[in-house]
Amino acid sequence: MATENRFVRPLTGQQKIAVERMHRLRELAAGEAEEHPARSQRYGQLVKQLSMRFRVPIPLEIKNRFCKHCWNYWIEGKTVTRRLKNGTWNSVCKICGELTRRKAGKARLPLPIAKE
């Protein structure tokens, strides 16, 4: 029998819509990353603004695809370099040069590979 976490508030209607918009913006950013990187970066910034405005955490499948510092959409080998070191993913954004560290685990989704 699974117990519910009593410390987590259920999402309101507006928050559910905000999460849906975040997923849609990630899809748009993925489609525009190759041809219009500035547009995909703007979509990342909008995801962050939605998260702050409606007080909703950004889902991991979205958070792991954007740079934490410049909100550029990450494409493996083209806009980000990833290294696995001691159970930690070290990601270096090639746009802003910042290093982001995340634990290696089940939550990490594979990034799309750059098309040459």
C-alpha cells in the first residue's frame, strides 16, 4: 500500500496548465535548436519564468535538457560536452562555458545527438 507524501501540495489547475506549457516549450525548443538557437534559448527562459510565476518545480525531463545558467537547449556534442566522473555527470555548456554537475542515475534522459 503506497502512502501519499503529506508534505507535497497537490497542483492547482493553473499549475497543471503551467506544467503542460513547460512540456510544450521543451518540444518547441528541441525543434528549433538546430536552426534557431536563440529562439530555443528564449523557450528555456520562458520555462523558468513559468516555474517561478506559478511556483511549480521544473520537471526533470525538462531541467536536464537546458543549461542552468544561460537556458540554452542542450544537444549532445554540439552545445554541451558531457563527462561521467565518479558517479556525476559533468556538463560543460559550449555557449556560456559554465559547468553543471548532476548525479548519474535513472532520472537522466539521453540527449539528442547532433546531426552533421
